[in-house]
Amino acid sequence: MSAVPGLPTRLAGSRILIDGEPRMVLAGELHYFRVPRDEWVDRLVAAREAGLNAVASYIPCIWHELPGGTVDLTGETRPERDLGAFIDLCAEHGLWFIARPGPFQMAELKNEGIPYRVLREHPELRQLGWDGEPGSTHSLDYLAPAFLAESSAWFDAVLPGIASRQREHGGPVIAVQLDNEVGMLDWVSNTPTLTDDALRAFAEWSGERTDPRTGAAGTDAELALHQQLGRFVRGRYAVYLQRLEGWAREAGITAPLLVNIHGTDAGRGLTFPIGISQLAQAYRGRPGVAGGTDMYLGELTVTDAADLYVANAFTAAVNDADQPLTALEFDAGSGDYSEDLAQLVSPEATVLKTLLDVAQGTRLINYYLFAGGINPLLDEPVGDGNDRISFTGERHGFAAPIGPEGDPSAGLDGVVEAARAVSEHAALFATATQLTDDLVLGFVADHYLTEYRHPAAGRRAEQVRDRERHRGLGVRQTLARALVFGGWSFRALDLQAAAGSDEAWSAGAPADTRDGRDRELIVLATGRELGRGVQEFLARHLATGGRLLLAGDLPAEDADGSACTVLADALGLSSAGVVVESMHADREYFPSVRAAGPLAGHGAREVRVTRAQLLAGAGEPLLRETGSGLPAAMRVETSGGGVAVVLGADYPVHAGFWRSLLESVGVKPRLELGADRVGAIAVPIASEEAAAVVAINVAPYPVTLRPVFDGIAVAAEPVVLPARGHRIFGIAWSARKRQG
């Protein structure tokens, strides 16, 4: 990489412009502080040889701050503290650099990267939660004056050396991450920050007299208080991150600022949108700032592939036109994080996940962790059993493609193949957009305000269970899997922002003023609770000729528990009850449904489901529940020319049924996969100059495709995707553009 000054890195048109050109960034996380300085070159060479063009690293305050409170960033006390030398070495080896200076880093560091001195001098920073009890994690009050002062001092020390090494100064720095996984510790510990400062701010913000530390448990205000508290904390995260943003700009950081969105759990992405709900207000519509996914899924299979697809779609839904998708922590390696062989992830998983991400518009991927290392000793022992900066012991990064001692593992093969596949089409992936069908998946941020639940709040616990059962991907995730594996290509729509009923959430979002007839089919999974603002928006959508596929229960409540049937009234439907699977010996019930009306051609046999919302009202039955004979799905035409299907059962992933269901509201897929069996996912993409179909196979067997896009065969002959394999098909784009 030349030391000649370049252009400031920018975000524009959902692209990353480096030296004025759209670029794909493939980075590897390499912790310089965990690698002996005389081995830095070895790891950087390994990154280049793997096909990467960037390196990312946390820059921990707990490592650079000395016991007396001074900061060493030049290697005066230990050579591995010379941050500038490491960044310069990245440039010498043709690698861009992504700086992650915290203040919080996590990264398995003690105190999440916060120096022990800060905790000793400011015990008031420790998180207090429900009933005034201390939190169980190392989370702190982000907006406490003392923490802001410490964070400001750290930025004053660390940012100038980063700013001076940005592209416009001839350096390799192309982005800076603000803090890390803000709100994650609060979520996993069910501990909202309720320090004295936070309590005063909540009372002023809400006008609420009830002490939020009680959760209003057992009172009529229980649900309303939890809803208010979730939105209040969401706003505090935004204030904190925007404070860091301001400091970074004042320090001369012109490069894009990134916000890392957490949320995966136990190898699934079902909870990932909790992080979007917590953090989108911090960066939505802010020039030069973008959110990035933090995904740990392990193997990509039929179980979790839709999780990744929907997580990307929901993340993109809160972005503005300039903000690209990025993946700031993208798991790569063996998955054997504890060296106990509890799991092994194939190298192919890295390839498949990478290709799905870039097909959906991800412009930056940071493979985490690319190289392991050795945790250095703390300058002052703390008597905790290892006295190192990390709780993982002496060695760190056991599962990484490059192990702690610098030895390559099988996971490196996955990174190399993924980088090769992306690099072969780098110009296309740096600029392309996804070609979608005439449908969008609805995202309701407040359905993911479930991170806080007072232990004694029974109604809140019931509300959270209902949200978790239905939201996002639908009951049993059959809705999302039917779309993803059925060949449909779709984006998501942020329904709360479109509704405009929550000013704080909608700030920075473009207004959606279209009539329903000009909008795509909205597909939404929901339980009995759906906010009034979203219900009113969907009712307007139908009243102006829009189309809706509602999967789950008929909404009957607002988020505060009050009755709200705005959408049901617009549909002319009401609940005739819900039947649920029960295997208790005294009350067994096994709900089944049978296709009716225009869908009756999908066989005369019953189909087993786990639950069914029974419906009453004017409309055409599409499913009937066997035990009662009542409709479990109905098609409704509204007075404004709108068309809706309410699907009350968790219908299995039968491709033909779902295709007919979507055709009943006027939608057909542009891409016909022609697959001989399930397992393939295909995403059509196009730039101004080229187009392609990115196809991956997550099944453990080969899948034969006969792809046709917009009526034209993509391949002259059937194509066999090997088990866990992939293929990128070119499309004759000039012909597609002539077609319109």
C-alpha cells in the first residue's frame, strides 16, 4: 500500500468508497497485543496470503493504560504497545486497518477492556438493576459523568495516532468502530441500568412516578412500564454512541464510524434483531456512520440459514440510502472455542455464509477471530488465578484459522476459499444490489424490546413468550424458511419507521408516503400484540390498495396491554379462539389443518401444525382446522381494493403451498430455481454493468438446479450444486435491462 495520501474513505450509495472507488473489504481480526512483536509480520503475511485486504483489531485501554494511569501507545514499556508501528506495518504489507478503540472491547478481556483503576476510583459506575440489585456483568452506566470523562480521556490519547494514519494522510486506516456490542451485557443479564443518575433521567423523560426498579410487577402498569423502560434505554444508547461519534470527529477521524450490533445466541440468529432494536437509533440517517452485524452461527444449515438471511434484511431495513451492510464480527474457524470438541464447524461454512452476506449487499466482512495469540500478564497482579488481561488463560483464539502459536488450522481453508470467491467478482460485489421480488418482510423493532423483564412481572413474561414465539421468522420459523428455501428474494421493511408513530425511532428514516397499491406485498409474522401505530399503518396500506400476508395470531393488543383491534377491524375478522398442541395425558390435542378454497388442490390430507388461530368474519377460507372445522387461514378483499391473507397456522415448509399462498395475493418469484430437492438458496444481484445469481447449497447432499430468471434460462444445462457447495452464475444483463 502506497504511503501517498489518498482520499478520505466514505459511505455513499450503500457502498464503501476507498480512494474514491467502491471496494469490497475482507478483513481478519488480529490482536497485535496478543502476538509477540517479532511475529507481527508473520501474521500479516498470513492475512495477505489468505486473500484478505484488511486487518481489524481492538485497541484495549486495559492494555495500554499503565498502573499509574498514564497511557503507553508507543511501546515504551512493552514493544507490543506500539500501536502506530503495528498500523504502519499493516500499510507496508498492503493491508487496510479498521481500528476498534472501545472504550468497551469485550474480546474476552477482563472488565471488558476497562482498566482496573477506573473501577477502583469510580465504584458508582457499576450497574444497578431490578430492585436496586447490582448487575452480574461488568457493564457500567454509559452516561455516568465519571465514565464519560474517562472515555473522553482515552479517546484524547488514542485517536490522534489513528487519525494521522487515515487514507488521506497516506495511512491504511479506513474505519473506526465506536465502543462494542453496546447493550449486550444488559440484555444477557436482564439488567437495565437503573443507577441514581439513570432513575432521575427516566423520571424526567417519562413523567413516570412509579419506581422502574420494581418493574411495576403485578400492577396494571406492568406492561406499559417495561415498554417505556425499553424505549428509554434505547435512547440512552443513542446518546452515548453519538457522544463518541462527536469526539471522534473532533479528533480528526473522517473515516466511517461503525457500530457493532450484537444479538446471536447459542448458534442461532433469532435474537439478533434485539441488537438492531437497541442500537439503530444511534446511527440511522447519520452521515458517515453505519451499523455492522456480529454473527456467530457456526455451521450454516437449513436450521439457521434463514436466520442469517433475515438478520441481514432487518439490518439493511434501518439503513439509509448511503449506509451499507457490514459484518464486523463474522465467525470463522473451527468453532471449538473451549478446546473441548463440543463442536467442529466445517471450512465450507465460512464460504457459504460469506457468499450469502455479500449477495445481500454486505460490503465489509471482518473474520473473527482470524489469528489467535498469547494473553500477556497484567502489569499489576490481581490474584484472580492467572493475572493476565484475559480470562481465557495464557493462550487465546483456539478456534481461529491461525492458532495461538501461529499454526494454520483447517479453518484457514474456508477463509482462503471465501476470499477467492469474492475476489473473482469483487467489482460486482462492491456495487451490486439484490434483485428482489414484489414482497418485503416486516420488521417491528418493539417486538424485540424483550431484553428486560422484572423477575416478578408475570404479564411481562407472558408477553415476551408471545413475542419470541411469533416475531420475525414466524412460529417454528416456517415462514422465513419457506421464503428463503422457496427461491424468493426479498428485503425487509421497518414498519415502525414507515408508520412514523414513534418519533425517536423514526428519526433519520425517509418517510414512506406511498399508497398501498404502490408498495410491495408486506409479509409480517406477529402474535396477539402489535403496536397501535403499526396496526394503523397496515390498515392504511390495505385501504389504499395494498397487499398483506399476516402470519400468526390476529393482533388484539397494543404493547402496553391495552386492547387494540385496528387491523382486525380493517380486515373484518375476529378471533374464534386459538388451538394449541398439547401432549399432556389429561388434555391431549393435536391440531391439524386442511387446505380449502383455491388452495384445496394441495392435497386432501390433513397437515399437522402446533397451533392455529381460528378466524371468524367475511372472507374466503384457505385452511380449516380439522377439530373445529373453523378457518385457520382466510383471504380478505378490503373496501379500498386491498388484499390480505391471514395465516393462523404454522404451516410446514411445503414449497408448493407457500407459492400458491403468495400467488393468491398477486406475487410470483422472478427466479425459478427448478431445484430437485430442498437445500439451495439463490440470490440474484446486479450492478450497472453486470448481474449474477449467487447460489449456495446448505444441504448435506447435492441439489440439481435449472435456474430461470425473468423467464430466461440462467444456465444452458442443469447444474449440480455439491453438498455444502456454491456457484455464481452470470446473467446476460444487457438483455435484462432491455426488458425493463
